[in-house]
Amino acid sequence: MEPAPQTNRPGQTPAKSQRENPALRIILQGYPEATIAACAEYQRSGDDGALDLAIAGVVQHHLSKPPERPVAEMPGSTKLAGDLGMDSITMVEMACVFEDVVGTRLPDEELDKIVTLDDLRAVLRNLPSAQG
């Protein structure tokens, strides 16, 4: 008798092979598991909610000091440089990660538009591969 296929109950984390491609774990080495899972879910499904969690996790990971509350709970108007203290080098590092997660290059003119968390979300959602 063959084993039953793996299914997941709502809220249950999918099996590793179902939720991520092998390169993702290398790209996101050192990131929290929840961030890796969100990135993998976005790659698999194109879900905006997963993208939001991935963005929050990547931003949180790149902060030089922990914020008072998690990035996922911050308003979209939170300024990456002004409120979170990110510098241009950190922004470029994050852009490289997002390019790998989203699967397309972020044009320089789009990067220049990113000031807030909402700006970052909008830029990533409006990329051709971010639209599903």
C-alpha cells in the first residue's frame, strides 16, 4: 500500500519540499524560519499576504538594532531611513534579496521611489512577476 499524499490542515506549515525551492534557503541563510517560509509561499502562490510577511521579515532582519515592535506591526507610513535607520547600503542589500524572492530585477528608478514600508510593498507588487 502506498503512503497517503501529504496534506496540510489550515494553519499547518507545509512540508519543506512543498514550500520552498532549494536555492531560497541558501539565499536566505541566517534569516528566521518564518521569513523563509513567507518568501517560499510568495514564490509558490504569488499571495500578497505572503509578500507582506516576507517584506516585514527581510526588513526586520536588516535592521541594525531591534525596533520597539515588530516591523509586521508597523504602519505603512514607517520610513525605512528616517524611522528605522536604514542606510543606502542596507537598501541595496535588501533589494538584492527581494530580486531573488520576486524573481525579477528591481529597476533603479523604482528603488529611488522607496521611502516607506508602503512604498516598498507597492514597488514589489507592481513588478511583472509580483502580479501573479
